[in-house]
Amino acid sequence: MANNTITETKEPAGENVPAKKRSPIFFIILAVMIVGSLYLGITRYIHSQKHEETDDAQVEANLSPVISKISGYISEVRVKDNQVVQKGDTLIVLDKRDLAMALEQAEAALSTARSNLASARANTEATHKNIGTAAAAVETVNAQIEAAKVNVWRASEDLKRYENLIKDHSITQQQYEQALAAKQSADKQLQILIAQRNQAAAQTGVVQGQVTASKEQSDIARSGIRQREVEVENAKLNLGYTVITAAESGVVSKVPVQAGQFIQAGAQLFSVVLNDDKWVVANFKETQVNKMVEGQKVVIKADAFPGKEFEAKLASLSPATGARFALLPPDNASGNFVKVVQRLPVKIEFEHPDDPLIKKLRAGMNVVVDVHLN
């Protein structure tokens, strides 16, 4: 049986295998990353102590809403989307035929009220004349009463004498009866005149009441005239409201109305964006505003103009968070409470509003705000 010989190869004694060397680039990159991270972290920390930043900020501008004061059908639309308009330019014209008829009716009612006043004044003048006539009648009756009293006195004296004479049979019975009849006739005449005076005085009171009533009618007629004048002025105003003009100069937004459309009074039709004033509203977290005060320097970067910085200043801080002004503000007492960091609107004004690039900014554009806390 043959022996199989296995030959093993051995390294020569006294010779060592060299170790594999690592490249120094790895350590260099690691060191650079560590140093860079430390530098970035320290820089950000130092910056955060003197600055507050947010990208929750937008450009704002004044918007003038175009609102119709009356209801009606649109007769003509004289503007288009994004059109530049000047203050006083006609934007929309409404159909005015119904309002023109209403104005004519109001003017006719005013004429009728003025005629009523003229009639009341004529009645007042007539009653004044009647007062004079009644007063004269009373004076006449009074004079007649005085004359009747004299007749009564004379008849009474005659009757006394005749009574003495009849006792002596110096006169006849017929003569005595005549004197007695004269006395009774004088008394009756006095009574009649007194009754006539009372009637004349009563008539004078009636006439005076008519004068008072006529004056009241005149006052009512004047009040009616004033009411009709107000109705005429209101009709003229409504007729003037059929022409809707621009309250300020600016650029018209999208115009969603057209001729023939019916609009309600008080409805906002569209807006005119005023191009003479722009600012920024930044929504900072409530934890960021503890060091903010009015007048601090602000740097603004607009997404629309990369690399451009705008100088500004902090104008004011809102008196309440944005959630308080929401249509449905949160009520933390109505259910389970989850604390959410609130944001406070801050108004920021540009230092150089005449900058051509600022004029190119549009309301709603996003910007980044950096407030220097001094």
C-alpha cells in the first residue's frame, strides 16, 4: 500500500506579513463634517439669539371692495380682469328705468303735498277773517245791549211814575198799560240781545278752533312736504347708485359678473387692488415674539426675487392671535384640550416703498422675514 505524501508549504521563519493601511481621506472628511456641524450649530444658535425668522408671511395690500348699494339688473360692465382704473371711473351700470319711475312718483307726491299746504294756508287766512267778523259782531251786540239797558232804565222810570199817577187817577188805565208794556218790551229786547251776544261769543270760539285746526293742518302739510322731499332725495340717490364707480385708483381683480345678471344690494361684486401701499404680515409663533418691539429692523426675502433683500421695520403686533379672528374661533372649554402653539400676526412695513421691485410685489406672495432683535 502506497503512502500518500502531503506537502505543506510553510512561510519562511523570520518573515512578517505587512498590515493593510487605511486611507486618511475618511478621517479628513469625518473631521470636516464634525467641524462644519459644530460651526453651523454654533452659528445658528448665535443667530437665533439676535434674530427671529419665519416663512409664514405674505405680502398684503389695500383692497377696495366694489359693492352695489341697490338691487337690480346689470345693464353694462365697463371693466375687464386686471384692468387699471382711476378713482371715479365707471365700473358697472345698472338698469335704471324702474328707479326713474320711482323718482317721478316721488316728485308728483311732492307737488301734491305742496298743493295741500297752499290749501291749508288759504283756509287759515279765511278763518282769520272769520274771527274778525265774529269779533265785530260781538262788539255790535254789546253796543246794542248798552242801548237796550238804557231803554230798560227809561221804561222802568216811566212805569214808576205811571204807577203813582194811576193811584191818583191822574192817568187812564190805558196809559198805564202802555208804560207797563214798554217796560216789558225793553226787558225782552235786552234778553234777546244778551242771547245774541252769547251766541256771537260762542261762534267766535268756534272760529278760533277752526283757526287752530287750520294751523295744525298747515303743520301737517309742511311735514308732508318734508317727507316727500326726503323721498325725492332718496329716489335721486337710488338713481345715482345705478352707476357704480371706483372709490380709489388701482387694478381690478377678476370680474365674475356680466350684463343681464341680477345682483343683490350689499353683495360684493369684485375688488380693486390699490397699488400705492404694500406691507407684509408675518405670523410668528407665540414663543418668538417675547423680544419683539415696534421699530426693530427687518430683512425680507421674496420668493419671487431670489437673492434680493428688502429693508423693512416692525410696525405693530396684533392685539390677538390669528385664531381669535377666525370665522369659528376655537373654544377650548367645549371639549378635550390639546395645546397648540398659536401664531401672532405682525405687521411689517417697507423702508423704501418706492423701490421698483416692491411695486412688482402682489398681495398674497410668500416672503421670508428676519427680525433683528437688537
